[in-house]
Amino acid sequence: MNIHYDEKRKKYWTRITLGYNSAGRRVQKKVSAKTKRDLQAEIGRWIKQFEDGEFDEVDPKDRSIRFDEVAEEWLQEHVDELAVNTKGSYVSRMNKILSAFGACNIEEVTTWNVRQFLNKLEEEGLAPRTVNTYRSILSSMFGYAVQNKYVTENPVQIIKQVRTTKRDFETFSALELTSYLEGCRQIAEEERNYGNYTILKTAAFTGMRIGEVLALRWKDIDLEKAVIQVGRSLSYDRKNKRFSIGGTKNNQTRMVTISDELVQTLKWYKMQWMFLLKRLREEPETAFQDLIFLTITGRPKHYSYIGKWHKKVLRHKGLSQTFRVHDLRHTHATLLLELGEHPKVVQERLGHKDISVTMNMYTHVTMTLQRQTADHFGAMMGQHSTGEV
């Protein structure tokens, strides 16, 4: 049971499931109180009423449940468990879904209604991946409704996803990456801002996601053994305008070895960081006190800020303006595979859940390596050929 606090109403609240009444309908209640103790007492009162059979007689007009009521339940029970960024994405898209179906009884929403809604999104110019996200949200919510006997079937199941093209990404050559990092260092020296340079170099040398880099603490880095423990990620909740620290994308911790060059950069930056702490204008929040990368105001660095600084470097060095910060991760993987590193090692460095994800993502590299392997094998056999046909 998740207990929440409503800042506006100054009350604690939660949603409880009491069971099923005699009509087979699930009985849930949203309970609120000024204190946690009062909340527990209120929960006990509702449980007693249910056990006394007060919910068995169902008014006919109450047999239907509105779409927006189910949506609220689903958001509380399912979406609360997701990462902050994913949760924010679901909640913002749910607003559009509610404008279409919110006032309807949930059993009235048909496959045709959902298909029309998704078609309209396509007509509005939304990307196929975005349309598929709306479909996934609706399918998950109706799956929840089926489990709780609000509806008998999921009307979204038979609707196929919109066909999408494989997402392209850019990568730097080793020479371009060297030029890019040199540009980072030059601008860092001009601005006396060494944190951004260290962030981007760490991302390029490890393949870490930028949120993972921004969540690093010094205790996550063993400079003597040259290894980084990656088990956290920094997220930003746009709705509430708050940073938070959570797990990695697959909620697993991995160890990433680092080169001597990156070790030296991190040692050098650690000295700059100690001076930065003395100049902070505000004390960081407890959750962020030990972060390596902070602003002068004691807040974590925002991804969008790093992105703007990254764009400045691209302009400075005359590199592709469409190259994203996340493409440093793709560049790291691509260069390792081109050097002949085993895909399993690359998978572990990137933190992919399965090696098939790595292989599918970097097909362009693995196919080139396969051609090289075939040529090497053919050359080897040619040396031992007897001339027989």
C-alpha cells in the first residue's frame, strides 16, 4: 500500500482494495486523513464496513464504472512503480486519452473507438513510435480492467502496432571523437567549467547513459582499480520540477572498467570538485550531497543543459549538428566492435539486458565484421589449398 501526501490539501491519502462484492465487482476506496494514524483508523473503518456486508447491494446505476476512474486506479497501481521519466511520459499522454474517453463508461469503449483515436493521432502528425506508445498505454490499462472484472475483454489487443522504421543513430569515427573531446576541453578551459568536459568524456569512454554519469558519486569510482560501479541514474520530473535518483534502465548494477587516460581526467577533476564544494551558493539536498557533478547552486546538472553545451562543442569543431549526446554511447559501442571486441563484453559495458539487444542494435557493425571474418577464413584456406575443385 502506497501512502501519498497531498501538499495542496495537506492530507495523507491512499487507495485500498477491500475485495469483491456480491455482484462480483471489485471494491476500492480512496481514503484520506490529516495524519498517518488517522489514515490507518479510516482504513480500518472501511474494512469493517466491507466485512459487515455493506457493499453487497449494488445500485443499478453504480454497476458501470467510468473510464477516468479506471485510469486513475491504473496510474496509481501501475505507473507509480515506473522510473520518473517514464512515469511523466505516461501521465502526460493520459491527459490526451482522457479528453477522448474520460467521461465514457469503460465498457462502452470499443475496438473501433480506440482505432479511430489512434488514427487521429497519426493524422495529427505524431510519430509512429509515439502512436504505439498511446496504444501500449491503452492496452495496459484495459488489461488491468479485465483483471479487475470492469470489462470482459481488452478491445486494444487486436489492434496492430503502427509499422516503424528502425531508429537511426550517428557515430563518430575515432578521429572525430578525438576532435570532439579536444573541443570539450578547449571550451571547458575558456569557461573554467570542467564538469561538463568530464561528464562527456566519461560518457564517451564508458558507454554509460548520461543519466548514469550524472548520478555518479566518488564512492562509485575506484580510481586505483580503474573501475566504475554503475547502479544509479538521475531523472527529472518535469511536472513537479524535481530531480530524483533511481536505478539503471534495467535496475541492475554493472562494473565498467576505465582506461588510464580517463582515470587521470577523473583524478584531475576531483581536485576541481573539492574547490567547487567550497564555492557552492546553497547546500545541496541530502540526496544529492555526494554527487560528483553539481551546479554552483548545489543542484544536479540537467540533461538539457549538458545537451546545449554539447551543441556548442559541435559548432566549435564543425561537427555534425544532429549528433546527440546519447550518440556518444553508440560511438563507444561501435568503435569497440570495430576493434574486434567480443559483443558479450560490449553488452556488459552498455548494460543491455540481453546480448541480442546489442547485436540487433549494431547490425551494421556486426555484418561488416562477418564479412571480414569470411575473408580471413577464405585467405587462410587459400594458403592450404591443393588446387582441387
